[in-house]
Amino acid sequence: MTYPFHMLFDTAIGRCGIAWGDDGILAVSFPEADDARTRQRLLRRAPNAAETNAPPGAIRQVIEGIRALAFGRAARFDDAELDLTGVPPFDRSVYGLTRAIGPGEMRTYGELASDLGDVALSRKVGQSLGSNPFPIVVPCHRVVGANGAMTGFSAPGGVETKRRLLKIEGAIGPDLLDLLGST
């Protein structure tokens, strides 16, 4: 493989996308308003990526994991290789710490900032995760505000998508609306 590739794929939450190259995943996208916007998000990091429907095995596994998560089953992406070319060193550190947060766990922006040496970096951690080119694979949905506040999720659906992913993974329990909906 010499050229980067991308593809869109169906999930329970809509058509997601992934772009990859020789050195790993270049970008992942939640569903946007339409396919063109999802593709556009991918092509920001992989501008010359050719579209394909035949991903290699490792990418196929990531796609199946994303589908599983969207259908309500926990998935892990620990082995997924990321191409971090062009990703600033600070962001690489944030993404590394975020990838270490397992399904069913949450950490706060402040905790990650403390791990990086200064709790005052909390806002910078949030900005880094807000520009995360690998959502789900770098599970930024597992990072919450102080006291578990659902803040800072830029994916379509915002904090409700974050809350849904955390419920699927068992990090948080059902809320009143879930309980009312099940009666």
C-alpha cells in the first residue's frame, strides 16, 4: 500500500468514516450531516486518500469495533496503529493518556493535565481532545469535566453522544429518561 485510503461505513448511529495509510489510521469520523461532510472531515488529515471498500484486516477490525460500540457493545482499540504525523507533541501525550482509559472508566480533564505535570493545563487538554482526529479509537468520550460533568464533546450529538457511549461501556448508569423510556 502506498497511497492513503478512506472509506465510509454504516453503523447504528449513522455513516462513520476512517482514513488510513502505511503507518496506520490517519483519521476517524463520526457521522456528519451527510456523506460529503464525513468525507471532508477525513480528507483534512488525508487529503489525497483514495476511496475504497476493501480495507486491510487491521482497519476492518477497527471498523467492526466501531460498529459494535454503536450497537451497544463495548469495544477496545488498544492495538489500532495511529499515524501521528503532524500531531503536535502535547496532543500526542494527551492522546496516549486518553488511550489508556479503559472501557467503563472515566478521567477528568484535570486528572490528565495533572498527569502531564500541571493541572492548569486542563483547558489545553480539552482543546487537544476537541481536535482529536481519531475519535472512538482515542476515546475522548471517556474524559469528563470536574465531578463527572458531561462537557466538551464536539462530535455530532454533543454531550448526548458522549453520555450514550459512556452508558454503552458501563461507565455511567441509566438516567431518569432511560428509566422512563423502559416502562
